[in-house]
Amino acid sequence: MAETVPEVAPATGKLGILTPGMGAVATTFYAGTLSIRKGYSQPIGSLTQMGHIRLGKRTEKRNPMIKDFVPLAGLDDLEFGGWDPYSDDAYTSAMKAGVLQPAHLEAIGEELRMIQPMPAVFSPDWVKRLEGYDQVKDARTKMDLAELLMEDIERFRTQHECERLVMIWCGSTEVYREPAAVHQDLEAFEKGLKISDPNIAPSQIYAYAALQAGVPFANGAPNLTVDFPAMMELANLRGLPICGKDFKTGQTLIKTMVAPGLKARMLGIKGWFSTNILGNRDGEVLDDPESFRSKEVSKLGVLETILQPEVYPDLYSDLYHVVRINYYPPRGDDKEGWDNIDIVGWMGYPMQIKIDFLCKDSILAAPIVLDLALFLDLAARAGKSGVQEWLSFYFKSPQTAPGLYPENDLFIQSTKLKNNLRALMGEELITHLGTEYYEE
């Protein structure tokens, strides 16, 4: 049994889920959850809603659903809100995104129309390809913007009678920036907010406001956002969980399934060429080279940590890894991810694997938003604070403690997540040794 079992506060009352960004991902999440709540559809893709967890020995046959094993908030207790630089309500935004069929949206249209976006903290310096936005907050300094967000948070909490809140970034990918001096500690960051330091991005203002307001934060884009010392310091100071970054959806999801299998069989890889075409707002934003660079860094790092070329130089040291993203408006949210993998087998003989994944990015991302919201809330009620690496399962570029490389193998991530749930509830961890079945 686990030595110390944390006391987990019950999931009483309403849980508010706030999303900076009310585009395709957020509205698909809202609509899907409302549809599931009414019994119109199933929560396919959601580990919290459909997953089971093994407890004890295989012979015990204890395999409860995760939502029955850990005290998660119920779907009926969720309230939705968010910010967006466009004033469209969630129904209108979802219709424009074109992810879901109009008949599916109309079935929960009344509820979606009631979700009105709050004016956003937004800057074209950080997201360059969006035009026509019509509601952006204006304030003297970035600290003033953070305070306006905190007012929004408290107003939402009061109006919707929420006992707890979480915030999940569902906005666009910001331009790539390395951490600067302003990011190195909380004192420097707060000073930077007061003088509107140009190195502070809008997503970082949201994260700061959330944590100061007592709200856990997850980052669904490859932005820096909470992945720097000042924000980790604030999360620990406020006793709040954070995690990120970049939802693991299409091509990278497949990559983190296939690469561990090739490595497990000690098959070499000489080249991995990945290209994507998509036509949604995300594709439009990523058509800007600086925003694409943020995504490229997130996607390129996956293979190196899985394959460990420094440990297996004969197999992976010469790997040529290329990632491309192409904006192609006719596809809308129907993304196509194409991979060519040049592998090497016995006696150095070459082989190839071709993967063509035709997916709907927002359909894959929506259940991630739900799971992260419920698990972050669980972590907060269990008294967990700082980086929640056990939620790496959901991210392309998982946030870790400083100096620690991320674990990107999907199957190791899954084991880590479930073992953390077992530990939380005082159950034995599963090692998969299997020796206990053969010992006298």
C-alpha cells in the first residue's frame, strides 16, 4: 500500500471550466460535453469517462471505471466560460469552425448561445495571422490587464455559483520566444507586468491571473505560458497545480505510439518525414513562421526523448527528422498528417512505413480538455501543487521540473498517470513484474 495517502476533498458544488480561446477546440469541447450530458452522444476519447483502471492482482479482477474510482466532478456540475477576441457566442463560433454538423449543434444550441465570450487579452504581435477581431481588452499596463482578467474570473465564479474553477488554454499558438530575464522569478515577472515588458505574452497574463485568483492552469498550446521559473514559483506559492504543453492530438499522438514500438524491437530509424495540411484557425495562425516555430519545437522534441540517440547511437544517432505544417483552407478542421518513416532492420536492410492519418483535430482535442479539467480539479482537491508531470499523457511537449527531460512514450505516460491515481487512493502501484503469480 502507498505509505502516505493524501486526503482528497470531495467534488461538491459546481466546477467552472474557463478557456482562453473559444474557437474550434473550445466550442467542440463545450458542445460535446453538453451533448453527452443530454444522452445524445458518448464521451469517446475521454479517459476519465470511459477508461478503466486495474487494481491489485490480475486474479482479483478489480477493474473499476476511473470516474468511479477517484472522486471526479460530474459532467452535470460543469459550467463553461471563456475569452475570445471575436464576439461570437459559442454556437456561432462552433458553426463557423465547421467541426460539428449543424444538426448536432442545434440539439444543444440554446445552451451554446448562452456562452458569451469575455473580451480577450490579445496582441497581434504574438498571433499575427488573425484579422477582424472585435473585442480586445485595453488597459494601461499588462498588470492592469491581469487585474481585469481576475475581475472576470471572480464575476464568473459568482454568477455561475461555482465552488471551484480551472483554466485550460485553448487559444492560438503564439510566436516562438525563449525565456527572458523577466521570466526568471516572480518578482521580476510582476515588475515586468507593471512596465508592460514586451517579452510577456498574452497567455502568460492569463496564467498569472488564474494562479493569483486561485485557479489551476493547463496550457494546451506550445507557448511558454507557465513553463518558466516565475510561473512555477507562483504555482507553488499559491498551492496550485499547473501542466502543459500543447495538446497531443493528431500526428504526434501517432508518433508517440509508433516510435516506442520500433524502439522496443531495436529497429533503427534513419529518417522520419512528417507533413500536415489543415485549414482551420490554427492552420491560419501557423502559416506565420514565428508561430510555426513554436509548434515545430514542440513536435520535433518528441522523438529524441523517446529514442534516446545518446544511448542507442547505432540505431538513432543519424535520424533525419522533418516536420511541416501547411495551411490549406479547403480542409477546414479535417487535418491530414502524413508520415514517411525509413527504418533499418537485420543486417542493415532498409524498410519503410507510410502513415496517412486523416483526423479531426478538434475532435481529438475536446476530450483532452475535459480530462485535464477534471484531473486538474482532482489534483487541486488533493493538495497537489506545481508541475503535474503525471498528466504528460495529454501533451506533445510535457512540462517537467527544471533540468528533467520529459517522458514522451505514450505507454509509459499512461502507466505514470494510472499509478498516480492508484497512489492517490491508497492502492498498490502496478509494476507489471508478474512474478507474484509464480511465487510459492
